[in-house]
Amino acid sequence: ALLLASDAPLIAAMLGVLKTGKFYVPLDPSQPQTRIGYILADSQSRLVITNNQYLNLANQLVPDGVSILNLDELDSNLSAEELNLSLSPDSLAYIIYTSGSTGKP
């Protein structure tokens, strides 16, 4: 899951997740905490990517057993080597939760 504002770090995180062959669930930090918590639990996210701005919120909402990756603490000297993953056009890219007619996201 991506707990970031709608700016450059969010785009970088989206692309990074997709390049690993995984999918992401965007979380809007301005939404009520109960909604974010519900989406985290329902999506069964195993990793939440965030930054210093939303780290406290992530620490409050992320269930036990889910890792938090703080983009602001990443080593800028990490390898930029391509991963050479084979992805199909049918690979899942993201899951979007909307309020829908039931009121639940």
C-alpha cells in the first residue's frame, strides 16, 4: 500500500512497485483513519510505503506483521539495476477502493 501525498514520491513509489512485478493500493492520507485502516486490513497489504510526513500515521494504522518502508530513509546509493521480470499484460497493477453504493470502500 502507498501512504503518500499526490506528488513525485507517490509516482516514484507506483513505478517502483510495478517494476517489481507487484501491485499497489493507494491510500489517501487525508481520508479518515478508519477508512485507511479498513483498506489496509481488507487489502491484506504486506508492506506500506510512506515518508516522514506520514510515518506517524502509518505507525498508528498499520496492523502487526505489516512492514513499513520510509522513502526518506532509503539509501540513495542503492543499485539501479534493472530487475528483468517477465510481466504479462494481464498482471494486476493496482487496486482502487471507492465508496460505492454500500458506503464501504
